[in-house]
Amino acid sequence: MKSRFISSLIAIVFCPYGVNAKDSMADLPPAQLKHGQWQVERQITKIGEANAEPSVRRSSYCASPQKELGKLFNMASLLCRTEVKKIDDATFDIVAACKLPIGIKGVNHSRLHILSDTEYTLETHTKGNKFGDEVERKEFIKAERLSDCP
């Protein structure tokens, strides 16, 4: 499902935080990740909660990571400001910052590691304020391409 892909790939679920889509997309991997059936595991840890155990979510989807990533950045560009920095051919840092008029603001730092054309990881740290409450979480995402789409 594409909505799962968007929340999975860059968990930049942006927390909702930011993007300058046209400038940022130039530094992201153009076609390194193959279209196909992907399996994603997300480990989410809420920081600061007593006895917080990481939650694990698993999903699968059929999609083109390149195409879906472009959609994500275009949507986020309506709300936020983001910087993408290419560390090397397989590593990208993404920093996104937003302040929404409905009482949500924060910053999201993510590092995307492309391990091969069929595997990537994403580490994300999000810190912000939601309706007056401080929120912080870390996510680790591991995704593998299983096969061609059915």
C-alpha cells in the first residue's frame, strides 16, 4: 500500500517537517532502489516515556521507491523546509523542520543508507512539540526487496 510506503521509506513521516522538494530531490538516490515487492520493518522508540519498549511494525508493499520518495517530498514541500545532503553514493542525511499553525513544530534528522538496489536502512530521530507537549522518538527502518510485484 502506497501510504505505508510513504510512512515507511523516510519515516520522515516528516513528523510533519520540511522540504524544498526540487532542490532536495537532486541529491537523493535517483534509481538505486528497484521497483518491486518490499518488506519493511520499523522499530519505533518513544524517548522519555517510563518503561518505553520499542514498538515494531511490519508491512509490505509493491512500489517504486524513487517514485514514492518524489511524492513524499512534493507533499512535504507544502508544509516545511528540508535539506538533503549526499554523504556518498549510498548515504544521505535529511534534516526537516516544520512549524504548523495547528500547534505542531519540530525537527527530524534522518540518515538513509542504501545497502544495495534491494535493501536500505533509515535511522530517524525526531524531536518537537505537539500541542504544548514535548515529543521525541527514534526509528530504525530496514527494508528489503523480496521480488517483482505480483
